[in-house]
Amino acid sequence: MIIEALLGRWQITESVDFPLDEINAIAPPYIEFDDQGGRFIFWVLEGKIYDLVHRPDEPDVLVSFDFEGLYCDSEAYGSGCVAEIMADGRIRCFIDNNEFIARRHTTGHLEDRNEKRDC
């Protein structure tokens, strides 16, 4: 049931580790969960999520995942998690130890990639 509650696109609105203008380097940042895993764009990292797993026995992790993708046009592999569904409905996540907050995306289009990558 936890994974089903996360399905859909989430717009990354806050980053603990980077200014918001920096994480917009490729496109507006988002994380999306679907029945195949999902995908994300965050800073100069974009990836496909797989192995989405509910972790009921881990106190600081609701759902964990692995990903593969690109970091500045080089292959990238790593892991992440959804640590919390906050009281206001936002989620607190980590991708390779980079913490961010996302809210459910409900309008507009988030996939417009910038051609320029600041790597």
C-alpha cells in the first residue's frame, strides 16, 4: 500500500544539499514512481528507477530503490529511498545521500530538458 501511495510524478521543490537553481541544470527536477519502478531528473543526474521495495522493518526508510542512468553523460548507478511521507503530503527522499523534498505534481509539463549541462 505504501508503494501505491507514491505512484505518480513528484516535483522536487527543496534540496538540502544544492540550491534549487543548480538542480534545474537539465530540467525541472522530479522523481516519478510507476509499476516498473520509475525515473528521475535531479541536478545533472538522471536515471531509471528499478527494484522499488517497501521496507516495513527499517525505521528510517519507507521504500528503497536502485537506479541506473547518466551523470554528466557518464554512466551512473546508485540507490535511493523515500524516507518519509510528511504530514502535509510531501515526501522526503534521498538519491545517493542527497536529500530532497518533493510534492505531488498535478499540473503542467516537467519533461522539457535543457540542452546545456553544467558538468
